[in-house]
Amino acid sequence: MDRDVVITGIGPVTPLGIGKEAFWDSLISARSGVSRVDDVIDLSDIDVKIGAIVNNFDPLDYMDRKRARRIDRSAQFALAASRLALLDAGLHPDNIPSSRAAVIAGTGIGGLQTMEENFAALSKHGPRKMSPFFIPRLMPNAVAGEVAIEHGMRGPNFGLVSACASSAHATGIAYQLIRSGLCDIALAGGAEAVLVRIAYAGFTKIGALSKRNDEPARASRPFDSHRDGFIMAEGSGFLVLEEESRAIDRGAHIYGKVLGFGMSADAEHITAPAEDGSGAIGAMQQAINQANIDASQINYINAHGTSTVLNDKVETKAIKAVFKEHAKHIKVSSTKSQTGHLLGAAGAVEAIATLLSIEHKMIPATLNYEHPDPACDLDYTPVNTERDIEYALSNSFGFGGQNAALIFAKPTE
């Protein structure tokens, strides 16, 4: 028999703030985490100068100096976010069922900062100057491994790499593991730290990033007709998923229930979404079917909403295909308008935003939605809106045509 799965802890480490209170306060204050970053990154010969940095992050607040030195910045974010999530859930080593506790973590790229630093050392000084921690810091699965080591969680453990859908996939797979009885509790999420020169050069080369350098806070503008690309961001988000009866027995606070998970592939293009939205449609429809609800019961969508010309148009088309006439009655918003795009960590951070929206009965606005696009004609929530959210959908679509959709329900009172 399938088991019910709930969220009992959340841990955001984002450009809007560290911890759920700071993160939520920034969201509902309509604050942007995007700024000029060329004072800390050499972007002198690169057209893009903006990004979303996690300010005031000190890894020594979460680990000792030796540990911090041995792991990539992405893993540092992950250890901080996972610790915040466990503390929020009221879980400690003595009440975590170690062998029944999973860690599933996603990242889009992994230790790119480590790659850049060690390639520079190799090119300039030869192999003797490379770090002995190069390989373990670089591995995409290092995030999952380091989190499990930190918290002594010995159940299923692996890393997921599906570009911008990575941590949404991680959350969905963790849900399935608990639902099927393979574990009782899981830390799921993702981490990314790609605000480095090589990433800016690469993403700029393919024309993916906004060049609105003189207006950083207005650069991320999902669904707006003047959008010109996404804004790279760094950070992490982790969630504690738990079998419902266990959570109730220990008196845990429940943010919401994971009700459905869908995943699909466009199988069409390595960077562009399928023009007919078929992959996104498939993921959303799977999630709705698994949730065993009618599509008309969903009243909020936290959109993938990247602020790119193609994604926003295709996502709108897919939502209309799935929800039909109900689509015009759904509140849709993109928190990437505030956080920027956390790539492999985006899905988990947006799941956290969705759960907080359910808890506070408030939908954060899509910032900078000023110029309607005829191809994007839904209600994108240009101002914060109070709403009792029964069921919410969170979309994540990645390069490679890899799609994930999660449905959350408000907790039973």
C-alpha cells in the first residue's frame, strides 16, 4: 500500500536570504536578489555583468574550517541548507532512523568553481599545483554524499543531474522512495554555485542570459514581452520529507503533503523546449493523475518562468493545454523574478516558496511584469495576492528537455 508523504522541514540558502524567515520576508517584500557582480567576478570582456549572489554566507557558521576547505561552494551551501531543514523539522541524530533515511540531491553542473580554479592552476603551474581535493570537490554526486556524511544518513543516496529540473527530480524521487516504503525520511534538494567566469562566458555564448546590466533588479521579468534571458543565481534548498504517520506521531509541524510527481522528456532539442509544450504537458498531467485530483482543483502554479523568450511562451501554452478553461482562473507566479535562476537548486527552492505560500495563504508576485505578451496571456500575479491554496503545482524544466512537476496539498487540519 502506498504511504502518504509530508514536508516537515525546509532550508533555503538563497540570494533573498538564508533561512525560511529571511527568505519569505524578502519574497513578500518584493525584493530582488539580482545585482551587479562584476566587482567580484572578472566579467570585463563578457557582455553580462549581473547575477544573484548569496550574501553574508559564512560556511564556518555551519562547518569547521577544515571541512569548508575540502568541499566546493555548492556543497557548502548544501550542508547549510540541509542543516537548516533538519533543525526546522526538529530532527537530530538521535531521532533520525539512520538506515531508513535517504539523501537525494540534485545539481545542474556540480563543482564548477573547483573546475575553474584547478584548470587555471594546471595551465599556469602544472599538475603539482592542483588541489588533492579536486576530484571529490568536482563530482556532481558530492552534494548528496557530503550531506549524508554530515548527518549520518545511511539509506538510499545519490545525486541527480537534469539541469534546471535536478532538485525537483530529487524531491520527487525522494517522495517515491518514502511512498513505496523503501525509506521513512529523506533530505531532498539541490545546490548550485556557478557564478564564475567560465559559466558566464558559456551561457552568454548561447544567448541565454539577460544583458539588462543597468537595471539588475528589473532584469528578471518572466512572461513580460521585454524579457531577454535569465539571471544566473547561486544557493541551495533542502526539504525534509517524511512518512505522514511518523511525522504526526512525533508532533512535527507539517507544511504540506506531496501529492503527485510527474516527469517526462521532450526528446527534441538539447537547450530549447519542445515548441508544442508536449514534455511539460506530460509532466504536469502525470503529477495530476498521481495526485488523483481534478485539474480544476489546482489554484496556484509556481511556474518554471525563467524570463527567456521560448520557455515562458511554451510553459504558458502547456498550462493552457493541461488546464483548458480553468487556466485563466489559476494564479501563476515565477519566484525567479526575485531569486534569479538557481539552475539545479531552483526546483527545491521553488518548492519551498510554494509550501510557504500555502502556509501563509499568500502568493508572491511575479516582479517586473509590466508589458503583456500576447503569447503569455495567463494571470501571472503582478502583485502579492492572498489566497487559500488547496493544491499547488510547481514546474521545473531543464536543458536536455528534462521536465518535472510536483503537486503539494495544504496539510489536513
